[in-house]
Amino acid sequence: QGDLTQRAVVSTRDEISDAADAFNEMMQKINTLMEDIRRQETAKREAEQQVLEAQIQPHFVYNSISAMQYAAGLRGQTDIEQAAAALGELMRSVLGNHNEWITLWEERTYIEQYIVLQRFKFKQHFTLTWDVEEKLWGMLLPKLLLQPLVENALLHGIGAKQNGEIT
């Protein structure tokens, strides 16, 4: 009746007791297998939930950023509108591209959006100049390799200066 805890109890030492021992061992193995299946099913449901949450969270974040961008535009706050647009685009680009290696051109687009955000943050003028030979734009490199260099140039190179240039 599905009760896997039942065991045969035999007090003799003959073929019947051997069969009872084999039955009890089989019931223990079935019970263990059923417990394993329950654990695996629970883990599977949890993994499916995590995947669903991972899909929903970026969508929620994108919609929230879009709402901020829209509200800033309605209020005439173009700097906030531009920063929200850059953040949304940066997140879509980086999170949407699951490749570990990207072209230098793709990295450039990430950095350009990052720079828009940093201009909003620092409220000071600085320039970003790309001095790259045309043939190198298609070169593959690890995603977000250059972004920390640009960030360090802003924080430690340009710092509090009124004007600066990142090349």
C-alpha cells in the first residue's frame, strides 16, 4: 500500500528468513531511491524557480529604469533621462550578451554607455577619445576587460580635475 517502512519479521533461520532478509533489503533500497527522487524533484523545482526569478528580475529592472527615464523626460530632466537610458542600454547589452569574448567594437559600446553614466555622476567635463586602427575593432577580448581601466582613469587619473581626457 505504499508504506516503504514495512519490514518482514521472521524468527527462524531458513529459506523463509533468507527471503525475508532479501525483502527487507529490497524495501530499504526502494525507500532510499524514493527519498533520492523526492530530493531531486525538490532541487529541480527550486532550480526552475531560480531560473524564472532570474528571467523576471532583469525584466523588472529594465522596466523600472524605463519608468525613471520616462518620468525624467516628462519633467525636463534631460541629464537623468540620458543617464537612465544609458544604464538601461548598458544592462541590456552586457546581460543580454552571454558570450565571454566580444569584439573591441562591442566593448566600445559598453564603455560609451558607461561614460554617459559617469558624466552624470561627476558633473564635470571630460572626453573619451578612441585611437584605434580600423582593423582592430573586430578583435576579440574578454567582455568588460577595458571598463575597469576607464573607471580607474576617471577615479584616479581625472579625479577632481575640471577637464580630463581618456584615450
